[in-house]
Amino acid sequence: MSGSWLVTGAGGMLGREVAARLAGRDALALGRSALDLTDAAAVAATVAGVRPDVVVNCAAWTAVDDAETCEDGALRINGEGASHLARACARAGSVLLHVSTDYVFAGDATAPYPENAPTGPRTAYGRTKLAGERAVRALLPRTGHVVRTGWLYGAGGANFVRTMIRLESAREHLDVVDDQRGQPTWTADLADRLVRLGDAALAGAAPAGHWHGTSSGHGTWCELARETFRLLGADPARVRPTTSAAYARPAPRPAYSVLGHDRWREAGLTPIRHWREALAEALPALVTAERAGEPSALPA
């Protein structure tokens, strides 16, 4: 089932991938300059005018550390903006796929977080994203899908993998955190699953609620860096493990950000593949982008 689609935050790293996956379909992709989610009237008018069957919200404040000192600003986009969009979707009868984050959890688990696990964000960023989740679920109990992700990388923006590609040729050794565990996720894989989820929702095969859009498997930042080096033909031993304490940042990073994927299987959909397999396929495009000096993504 195809339907018509609207992508918000289409200038960002993920939004650009979603728009690419919808090429050839009836789809409108809008970046921040074309649709600012903090403008309730503009959001309402745009959704009412387009009347899409599915809206994919990739717009977000993603500067985790900056949110600690500007929580109100982050909340306007991540919380209030999501609320404006969900309210407009309710009026138009649209399915909403709202992209959220692993930061809504406390990050202290020892087993993958299921989709219905209790939330407990420990950062301003996580609190603002949780506010958005709650707005979507309250305003769209039957058509609001919250898709949590984390550790995203892609060719179209600044991210950890592109940084490792750059530093591999610039430094003999790198010290990389080895006490944070998560699921490196290629934006292309997540975009593919978002489109599949939207199609399934239109067909009545994917109920509303929380979904986890991360790769299978898990690893630490150090393991991700070493795998990147290995794929580049460099010695992984040049990446040395260190602790989070060595890189104190304004917002504490979750020690454990591994998410479970049971709902995909329950809906007859396939979760995202293992992160190592995805990285091997993704790396050539990331190398090309990094070495060509392509800029980071536009504002989402």
C-alpha cells in the first residue's frame, strides 16, 4: 500500500534518507526552512493542505549537550513541535511515524529495553524527546507510531563513523570510550524500516505504539571504531579503550542503550540487520563523503 507521504525534517541526515526511499511515490519532503514545527499555525496549514496518509517526523533538536543549558529551546522542537504535528495529523486522519531516541531510558539496564519498558531520562534532551513521545501517543492513540533509535550514522551528516574515517588518516592512535554500549544504526536501514512501517500501518498490519528502530546486535564506541578501522584496512589495535570519565560532557551518556525489537516480529516485519553487516555496506559511501569534504546535513 503506497498512499501519500509527508516528511518533516527532510534536510537532516535521516530525513534525507527517508525522502530518498520515497522517490517515485507521492511524497513531499520539507526541511526546517519550509516547515518549522515550532510554528503551530504553519504546521496545521501544511498538513491540512497536503492531507498525507503518512507523516514521518524526522525534525528534532539533536544537540544533546546544548540541551542541558537550553532545555526550553529543545522542548519547543522535540516536545511542542511534535505536539503541533500530532494534532494536525489527528485532524487530517494521517498516520504519524515520530522518530524518538534511546535517551528516554535511564541507560542503566543489563538486557535490551523492550518497547514497553519504563522510561526515565537523565538528560534534558531525553526529557524533551519523552515529552514529544507522550504528545504523539496522547493525541494519536490509534495512528501514532513512536520509533526510537540511537547511534545513527550516515553519509549525509556529521557522525561518529565519519569522524573515525577522518581521524584514521590523521592520528596514529585514538582513545575511544569502551564503557557505553549501544546499537550503531545506518540511516539508510532506518529509513527503509520507516517506510515499511508506514506501509504496514496503512494496511492495518502495524498497530500504533512504540517501536525500536535500531540495528541488531550491539557494541561499544570502541568496538565500532575498531570495526571501522578494520574495514578501512587499518590496524584496529590503533584504537585504544578508555572510559567515559576521561571525556566528561555536560549531558551524561547512557551506559547501556540496547533496545529490543519484538514488535517488528509480532507484526510480521523484519528488524534491522546486524550493525556490522550494515557498516560494511555503508562505509564506502561514508568514505567518499568524508574525503570529498561534503558538509554535514542541513538543519532538519
